Amino acid sequence: MSLTDNYRNVQNRVMAACEMAGRPKDDVRLIAVSKTKPVSDIREIYDAGCRDFGENKVQEILEKYDQLPGDVRWHMIGHLQTNKVRQVIDKAYMIHGVDSRKLADVISREACKKGITVRILIEVNVADEETKFGTDLNEGPDLYEYATSLPGIEVCGLMTIAPYTVDAEENRQYFVDLKQLSVDIINQNHHNGECMELSMGMTGDYEVAIEEGSTMVRVGTGIFGPR
């Protein structure tokens, strides 16, 4: 199948998962994870209608930014080093992986310098994996509240990277836990009252994530094929 066929297939599965969960079909944003992929591949998916693309490295966003149309929404989904913040904050539509006060501070400072507001998500290491970045569940609300107090930042929700598994059901509880954390934060009045974004679910488990409340799924291999 072509990349366009892959994209259409994932789109259909996202909509079917929404329907299964009793949610509107446009309730979930599909982010095509284009890391390591050439601009020609990204343009094919763009031409198929996608506008949201995810990258793990700042350098890849910088290299691809001017080669693609201006209405592309670039999502920085990898770990963002503080010394790279200045390069990317005016190019990324959203930064998914804010996992510390230090990183939030730097984003706020650089955003204020540029006179912009940067959309971020708080990354939570729900599965408590040593190899993954992210705050833990207990500290999530505190980091969320701290980030919302900073100028130049709009905290839009939460993000998690579940463990790699061949059985998506094994990750369901992690998605349930992140959804519950979002409810707790809303109940504690730490959120602005608008829809809380939940960036959770990847190629192997996005349908389960949608069933549990995901509003953004990050699909790479399912669209672009193996890395």
C-alpha cells in the first residue's frame, strides 16, 4: 500500500475507535510521526490532508520547517533539551514533553523574549519506566499547576508514552490512569476549563488509548512504515 493508503487506513481506524467509544469522529487529532522520514514522504501525507506532524528532534523540525507549507502544525514529541528551546519554540505548534520545572522555566523565559505564547503538555511517566522521561503521577498536578503560573505558556493538557507491547490491552491501565489524572487536575481547578488534551496512544495501541479518552494519537510506523 502507498503512504496515502496507510494514512487513510489509520484515519478510518481512529474514526471507528471514536465511534466504538461513543465519541464524535473528529474528537481525536491524528499526528503523523515523521521523524527520520524525508520531506517527500511528509508531503505525500500532507497532500492526503494531514496537517499535524510529530518530530523527536529539534534539528529535524528546523530542517523540514521551510520545505513544507506554512499551515503544517509541528509537534515536538521527543525530549526537549533546555539548550534547544530557543531554536524551536516559534516553530513548534505544541511541545508535548515538558517534564520539569527547569524546562518550563526556560520555555517561559524564551517565549517572553519573543513575545509569544507556547502551547505545552505535561509529560507523565505513568508506567514509571526508568528509560522514559516524564514526571510521575503523584508529581503531575504540582508541575501542571507550576507551569500554568508562568507567563508565555499555555498548558493544554497531558502526555504519556506507554511501554512498547504487542498486546495493546496491556497498556489500557496506563491510559486510564492518565485520564484520571486529568480529571483530578480539572477538579482541583488547575485547568482553564477548556478541553484538556490527552496525547496518548501510538501505532500499537492508539485504538485502546482512544477508548480511554485520548485526544491526540501519535502514529508513525502505521503511516510511514518501519524506521
